Amino acid sequence: MELTAETLIMLVGFVGTLIAIASPVIKLTKTMAELTLTVQGLKDSLNDIILKNHDAHKQMWEHNRRQDDVINDHDRRLTKIESKFGIDSDAMHYGALHTDERMFDET
């Protein structure tokens, strides 16, 4: 086989074309692998946040339920005391005191 200038130019052109095509493909493959790892890390982090958020909400609702139980117990005890002393709970609507407004008149 004879190595002529034309054959040498074609061989160099072919190798140059292979390098020109292979280099971006290799870089693209590397970038895609890194992005895949990054996205997987983000998915794992998001799943962790979702689980922690669920647990936090569960704790808050449990605390809310316990507070409701305490408030209801307190309300039952107040109702017993009011009925024992004959206090009309409607007259004490949500702690609104009915004061004699004449005390505040400037006479």
C-alpha cells in the first residue's frame, strides 16, 4: 500500500473528524451522568423533606388534639361550677364582663 499525499490527508481528516465528534459526545455523556446523580440526590432530599414534614404535621396535630382535650375538660369543669352556683353561662359570654357603665361617666 502506497502512502500518498492524498491518502495521508484523508487519514488525517478522518482522525480529525473522529476526534471532533467523539470529544463532545464524551463530554456530553459525562455531563449527563453528573446531572443524573444530582437529580437523584435532589429526589432523595425531597423525599426526606416530605417525610420530616409529614412527621412534623403529625406531631402538631397530636399536640392540637391534646390541647383540645384539655380545653374541653376545662370547659366541663367550668360548666359544673357555674351550674353549682347558679351562674348563667350566657351572661358571661366568652368572658365579656357586664360592668356598670356609670362608673366610667365623667360627672
